[in-house]
Amino acid sequence: MSSALTDLLPHPIVQAPMAGGVSVPRLAAAVAEAGGLGFLAAGYKTADGMYQEIKQLRSLTGRPFGVNLFMPQPDHPGANPGSQAAPGAPLPAAGAIEVYAHQLTGEAAWYETELGDPDSGRDDGYDAKLAVLLDNPVPVVSFHFGVPGGDTLEALRRAGTFTLVTVTTVEEAAAVERAGADAVIAQGVEAGGHQGAHRDNPETDGSGIGLLSLVAQVRESVRLPVVAAGGLMRGSQIAAVLAAGASAAQLGTAFLATSESGAHAVHKQALTNPLFVRTELTRAFSGRPARALVNRFLREHGPYAPAAYPEVHHLTAPLRKAAAAAGDAQGMALWAGQGHRMARELPAGRLVEVLAAELAEARTALSRFPAGDGGRS
């Protein structure tokens, strides 16, 4: 199974699927052409919008690529009946959402826009997107926020699609193995954007596992190949996670700064702007824990945001759009991993080449020392 994964990419480098317009076809194509695995993000898109991006990507490259889906949120009556996402998680309290909406009225007035409708849907068009991917198979499909049912994974396998599921704990990895996915993406707490936990438990906010510890624990617990994700920005870090047992590394923030990325220019500049010195996990923008650069919006609203995804995402969407249109970094969701200050403004294909060269150099350096020597000879 590990060989099936590595056969998809000459370099063990995966470009993370970043929703919100970042992981566009030109980015995925550039990564794929350079020997990595490019990804499209279907999150927040319609099924037709996803299909059009797949067609565009196929016109740009003949190399393998992936598409990422968000799992339907729990207890939603339209959720995929085969889904194992977040069993038992309650629906968010309407009162908490109303209170948060009231708190955001000042933001709406400032940006001269209306708040979004929190009841705009909880399933992200999952069933329609899955139908498209079964009718028009792609090489790889990954899942975030839960585990698809075994029937879904088997249908994708019959279609010739390799499947991955994001996990943040050993228990989640075991659930993925039972369901029959082909591999796991072990996401450390260092990762930018949304944590892919299968169950959103407010009691565990901020208590995630670091990447190296998670990779080692998952490798000892399941027999599936592991793709490591979280804060990776250099080839030497890729070498470290491969040494820990991963088959490949997934990088998001590193590719966010590339010229092909669809991220807003203000977002790209903020990654290395000395005004933004740290990141933090927050519910301020979406209602689910997600790592972002600490800005005014996060500081003022993060402590009060309810555990209500995607209701809060829908609620704040117009605010984030208006802030971006105004070029106001203090009101945007500046998703970023802990290694954001190491971002390099390079073309995506060139970044893959640089990462591969750094990886080779790190492996050569490690091979000079006998096992257990610790670099003392």
C-alpha cells in the first residue's frame, strides 16, 4: 500500500488542499508537473464548481492529482448515511450563534456588509461531489473532518481512486483503518487552517499532538501508510518525518506563498510580515479550531466564538470577503502553520525542486553517521 502511494509522486511531497480559493488548478498543476502531488480543495465549492476545476487541472497536467472533500457535519439529516464522522456530536445551540452574531454587528457596520446566514447548510454538498468523483474518477481523494463509510471507500477503490483521511489522534487512525481507507494524513497541531479532528470537542481545544509524536504513535498503531502534515516548511523537516515513519509529507503554508497560489496578496505578505509574530488555534472565523495568524479579529472575537461549524463560517464569510476586498489583514482569516515565517516566495514548481534538493541533502547528511552515533564521529 505504501508503494501505491509513493508510485503517485516522484518526490514525497504533497501540496495540501487549502479551501477558500487557495488551492487552484494552476497551483496543483505546477506541483504535479514538478513531481509532487497537487491537490484541489472542494470545500465550500459546489459540485459543478469542483468538476470545472478538475477539468481545468486535467487540461494543465497529465500527472496524478488529488481532490479533498469535507465530511458532512454530524447529526445533519442529509448527511451521508455511511459516514462515520463525529459520532454523537450535538448540533450547536442556536442561542450561542445568535449571541455571537450580535457581537459581530459592529464588524458588519465597519465593513458595510451584512452578516451571512448561519443556516446555509451543514453538508457542503458532499453527496453531489462524491457522485461526481465516482462518475469521473480522479487518482486521489482525501477526506477532512471525519471518516467516510466503508461502502464509500470501496466504491472509490473500485473506481481506481486512492483514498486518504486526515487524523489527529491514534484513535482516529484506527477508525480510518477499520473503515478501509488506503492511507492516513497525520495532522499535527502545528498545521495551519482547520484541524481535521473527527469530533469537535471543545474540551480538547489547544491540546493537540505535535507532528513527530503523532506520526510515531500512528505508525505503531495502524498498518496504513502515513502522510505527515503540520508546520513543514523545509526539506530537512520532510526528512525528519520520513525518518519517523511517514511515506510522504503534506505542506500547506509553504505553498500558500507561491506565485500560483490563489491566496490574497495581503495573506501572502502577512506570512512574513513582522506585525504577525505568532499563530493561534481559534474558532473566531468558522466555529471549528483552525490555526491562523493572530490579528485584531482573532484577538477580539476568538474567546467568544461558539463551537458551531459551519454556522460561524457562514456567519463570518461576508465579513472576511469585505476585509479582503479592502486589503485589511486585521479582519481576514489568515490561515497559517507554525512555520509561517519560513515561507518562500517562489514559483510552486521551483519550491518542489528546492524541497527535494533539501531533502536529498538532509538524507545524505544523516547517512554519514552510523546508527546510534548521534553525530559525534
